[in-house]
Amino acid sequence: MKIHTKKIVDQHSNFSSAWKNMLEDLLLYGLRAGADLIEIFLERSNSIGALSEQGIITNTNSHFGKGAGIRIFRGGFDSFFSTNDLSIEGLNYGLDKALSMVELSLPAQNLSHFPFQGLSDLTDYGAIKEDWLGACPSLSTSAQILLEANSHIQKQSKNTHICQGHFSRDWQEVMIAASDGTFVRDIRLHQSTILELMLTERNHQSSVARRYGTADNPADMYEWDAKASASEIYDSARVMLHAKPIEGGQMPIVIANSSGGVIFHEACGHLLETTQLVEGSTPFADSMGQKIAHESVTAVDEGISKRAFGSLSVDDEGMEPKSIVLIENGILKQFISDRSGERLTGHIRTGSGRREHYASSAASRMRNTYITAGIHTPSELIASVDKGLYCKSMGGGSVDSIGRFNFSVEEGYEIKNGQIGRPVKGATVLGDASTIMKRISMCANDLGLASGYCGSVSGNICVTVGQPHIKVDSITVGGT
């Protein structure tokens, strides 16, 4: 196949309306071959990173990439092919390969069944973001700020065994064109810092990690309070250094706000993505309009909170993000849906088609996902527990495909007679989404959000987790 375009663009130039003619020719060819819909995702990326260990920068890296992902829909099937060749020849080749995967090729068909009015005028969300990359601190400056955080930690204790810092800055320019007329461009920027600390003293040990990050803020590293973050992580590790092992069992727990929302994200949020509906792996498939959580629980997924890690001007299928209520007063209201999810399940798109990069096909993915604030104060939640566990900070964990989970408690405390008591270590919380969601009986009024990364079928993407303090009436706590 060879396309003769009206105007050949320079594959090394910025994405602009100059690409329109070539993309229209590619889309028209795919429709003539019999595709129901064609989507082309173009990307350029520019990333840097640094690693500090024990007060020394031990590694730096940079990555520059470009490429295209081409997806073809035909009936209930779709195909995907990616290439890092943005020339007309490279895109022609990629389109041919994607078409062949769903058994399509020319000769031409009657286009009356596949109306194509051309692409709309370019909607350029990136136009006001052109100077973001140049406004970011250099790798050298970012590394120096990272070292300052390390230094603050090491000054506070001689018991520091491991002190690490990780910094990353990811810039991305994208253009999405589809045969339904979609034609958009955007620029994205994410910066993230992780601090990790291990303290040791004789036979005692504690480990703590924290992530800090924003989207769409070139000044993020300049504005980051490295000293305050260093003090936060050190204080947590110091408290847990001599914590006593917890005695496990079935008990009520209170989970702190902000990053505590990782449990809802992992154990329930994924089960509300249409990807799970298609795979038949969610217990909530037939629960629309039914109660799946306690009436105190309302949860949303949105991509519009300013500077939140999962926010975006437009998703990776060219749709502006919507704010949707997933659960309202315990009732399941909506699923998180992308283009494929809408075609296969009937659930309308929500601006949630997301992918790590051009080599990944978009899928329904969360953005900023959190349980909303309730009517209680955190102290009221604590006071309602006679004997239980306060989870101030959650650690790592695992979740299976149907929502069964286990998460470690990084910083935890006993609750006795409605008061926070001594620190405890070795705690894990175990359960399944279908059961635990109905046991969240109280939500506080202190909603907090935290940045993170989520790995799933379309790669690792930037997300936000969150919640207020919540009380779970009964859950299995593993311990000694």
C-alpha cells in the first residue's frame, strides 16, 4: 500500500495541524479496507531520572522516544500495531499490519457504509504548555534537591542503614486522530520523587517509603519541601523502630487518609473498569444499581483535579475526561469505560482510555480515584473502636483478579478504649472487595490524595489514590 499525501510532514517536527492531510489519507485507506473505526496515536517523549544512595548520586538516566500506535476496530474485534517510524512509509506499513490482523486489505469497498467526513479542526490542548519542558529544573538541579532531602534524613540519626531517593521527570507530546473525526494534541508533564529509609539499631529494624509528585507543574521540584518530607519519613521510621509485634485476628481498623486509598484503588477500582467486565473477572458485573458497599461510601473517578497525578486534559483516545460517580451511598452507579469497553459492553466512554506509551493499546483505566469525604472527624472514628488497629501508613501488597487482597501496614498503632496506643509492626490486612466494601461504616471529613503509578493491561500509568480516614468494622489482620 502506498498513500500519496497532499503534503508530507517532517517526522521530526512538532505535532501540528500540518499532519492532518497525511492522517486523513491513512484513515480513509483503513475505512476502504473495511474497518469500522481506525485510531492513530502519535507520541514523543523526553524523560530524565536520578538515584541517590547514602548521600551520593549513583545513577542518572535520560530517555527520548517517538512512535505511533495504530488500532483497528472490526465488529467485536480489534487489532493493534506500534512502530517508532513516523515517516509516511512507516505509518503505511503499520496500518497494513494492523489491518491484516483483522483480515482486512484492499480492494476498495463502498464507502457509503463507512462515512468519513475528514478530521475536525485540531483541538490543541498543548498550545498553552509549550514552555513547560524548558521551565523544569535541570537534571543537575533536581539531583541536588534530592541530595538535600537525603542530607536532612542523615543528620537526624546515626541509625540510618539505607537512605535512597528517586527522582523522575516525564514529558510527553501526543496527537490522536481517529476516523470518527477526533483530532487532538496535548502535552503532559509528570514529576515524582520517592524517599526510602531503613533504620537499624541492634536487632531492631524499620523501613518506610513515601512518594511525592504532581502533574502539569514545571516548578514541582522547586516547590517541594524536601526538609519537611525528610522529617516525615524519618519520624515514621523512628517510631516504628521499636514497635512491638501485633497479635493478629479479626478486628475493626481505621485507615488514614491520602495514600490509604490504595486499597480501594487496587481491591475495588480495578473491578469497575470495563476491561474486567470484558474478561468476566469482576464480581460486580451484574450489580449496576445495586448496593455493593456500605451506605456511608461514595466513590468517584475523575481526571480534572488541578495538578493531581492522574489528571489529564484529554485521554489517550482523544476524549476530554469526565468526572463520574462510581458508587453513591453504597450503590453502584457507573463503570470506567474506554472506546473498546463501550463497543463491547455498552457502558458509555468516560474519558478513561489510557496507555503508558505509543507501544501500548489504550484500555479503561483509573485516573484520580477516591472515596469522598464523610461527615465525621478522624477522632470520632478512633473513639468508636474499643480494640483494633490504626493504619497510619500502608505498605506494599497484592490483589488478585477478583479483588482478594493483602496489604502490609507500614506504620500502625493499637487502638484501645477509643484511644491510639503503642506502635505495632508486622501487621497485614486481608480481605476481598465484595465483603470489605460493605464494612466501611464511617468516613471522616479529611479527604486526602496521593500520587502513584498503576500497572495493568495498557502499561504503567500515573494515577491518584485517596480517601478520608475510614473505619472498617471487621477485617482479618495478620500478625504474629
